[in-house]
Amino acid sequence: MNILTFDIEDWFHTLENRQRYSGHIWDKLPSKVVENTSRILAMLDKRGLKATFFILGWVAQKHPELIREIHSKGHEIAAHSYWHHNPHRIRISDFEKDLKHCLSAIQDITGEKVRAYRAPGFNLRLNDHRVFDILAAQGIVVDSSVQLRLSSDKIPMIISTSSNRIIEFPLITTPLGVPYSGGGYFRALPYSLLKYLFKQQDYHLLYFHPRDFDTEYPGSNLFSFWRNQMNRWNTGKCMLHLEDIITEYKTSTLCKAARPYLTESSPKEN
């Protein structure tokens, strides 16, 4: 099981500086999300592949034409919050407002119910019961927000909530806690090591951002030197390495992978 996903956010949407800066500065920064997402869509078109796109609500409202294009190509549309806040650093009531805002922004564009969600930074835990209750109450049935170090034979996981159950496809890390299957770690690790790590598991959650493929990442003094350097690292090789991986490993969208488990009568529960 190899699930191909992309978090559609701009280069300045990181978890850094959330305490000091809010979205009002984003309009003053040069947007590159349309240009960089177009690279992703072109690659998927060339290979005849479908993926799950986790859309930031702010991006949906600023660039509705981009969301329409992704949707028109038959890709799965999922939610990635509105403001890209770490859910553990905001009140639970604010998390619910943010989720509703995000879902409304996306669904107004596509006309379809959003059924899948990913928290920024994979920052949910299996015991975040109140969060999962809110997700289920808003119609989310598939989630991909948890990082775990465990064997792939325990995936997917079933999370019980007060109103429904949620199928969880977590991000698996190495024993040292490195989430190697996407983002900055995918770009930073030697490719020979990546190939080795991929062979160790039967399940991979591939996750990328448009900035992962941007060879002209602008950078900003809003972020640390380390964050700027990480966002520039190996962006020129990332698409080549991703294409190599998806040539070797057949991929699926998130909700397609969840279908067999959505109809099971007695799933494993956590």
C-alpha cells in the first residue's frame, strides 16, 4: 500500500513563528503555490496517476482556480486546515472553527463533500479524542495526521469517535523518528538510503508540498536560517527521485485505499 499525497500550501506556510505572525502578512509575500502545483499536476498527467491533495483553506480562497483544476483532473480533494496552525497550540473551539472554515472554502469551490483531513505537521495523536470527535462530526471519515513508529501490518488504524469511526493512515517513521517518505527528509536523505528504507516496509505514505519542487525558493527573514536552508535543499532532485519511487511502487489515493475498511463490520479499534 503506497499512498500518494500532496499538501497544497504556499512556501511561507510553515509551523514556525505561528505565535508571532498571523495570516495578515501572507498577502504581502510572493505566492508560488499555483506555479509549483502545476509542476505536480503535469507530472501526474504524464504518468496517468491520481493523488490526494490536502488543500489549505487559505489557499482555496486565494486561488480557487487552482482547486478547480486539481478537482477537474479527478484527484481527491481533502482538507489541511485553514490557517495551518498546530492543533495542539490552539483552543479546541478554535480548531473547530478553523476546520469548518477550511471545509466551507473547499466545498464551495468543488461542490462536493470533503471526507479526508490532515493536520499541519502531522501533529495529531491517537488520544486526541476531542479533535477526532470534531472531525467525525464534520463528515471526515479518513484521516492522515498521526506520526508513528510501528509495523505496517497494523495499518490502517480505526479510531472510534462519539458519532462515527475514522480510518487513520499514519505517517510511519524510522526507529529514530525520521519521516523519510516525503517533504524535507525525503529531499535531505541520501537517495540510496531512501531506497533502502522504502524496501523495509509494505506501506508508505508519500507526502509532498509544492515548495519541495521549487528550485527558486525565495526564502524570508520571517523564518530561521535552518528553515530557509531546509526548504531549498535538493529541490532540483526531488521530482526525479519521486518519479523513480512511483515507477517502482504502485500508488493509490487515500480514500481509495480506505474503501475496504469503510465497509468492514469488525475493524481493529484504537
